[in-house]
Amino acid sequence: MSSADVSWRSKGACCGLDAEIFYPDNDDHADFAKSVCEECEVRIACLNYALDNREQQGVWGGATARERRRLLRIRRRTA
């Protein structure tokens, strides 16, 4: 699935929820958003989209911006 393909979004556990939930003031307030992602069938697609597109804010695929930056560093080291 390419990063341009976002058909997975309609299957997200976040559909219909207030988007503000996924953009907390800081990582300490991301627990509820991350709990929604835990049960999501498209979590991996969402996370990969955020990583591929370098999303700078919000919780995507159960990962905060800080966690995604760490994942990107790991990706670069192992590439």
C-alpha cells in the first residue's frame, strides 16, 4: 500500500471521534488517543503513513510525534 493510498482511513477506530483527541497538548496527555489506536485494525497502515509523510504532530498509529521521530532514527540506522 503506497503512502498516497489512504483508503484505510475509513476503517480507523478514530472515525467519527473528535480529531482534537489525537492532537494533545503534550505526550503526557496522549493516553486516550493511544488507547483508541490499540484496538484499531488499520493501526500499522496509519503509523506507516505518518512515518512516510513525516507527520510532525498528533498521535498516528498509536505513536506520538516523539515516538515516531525515534522510529525514524532507528529506520535510518538499520537501512
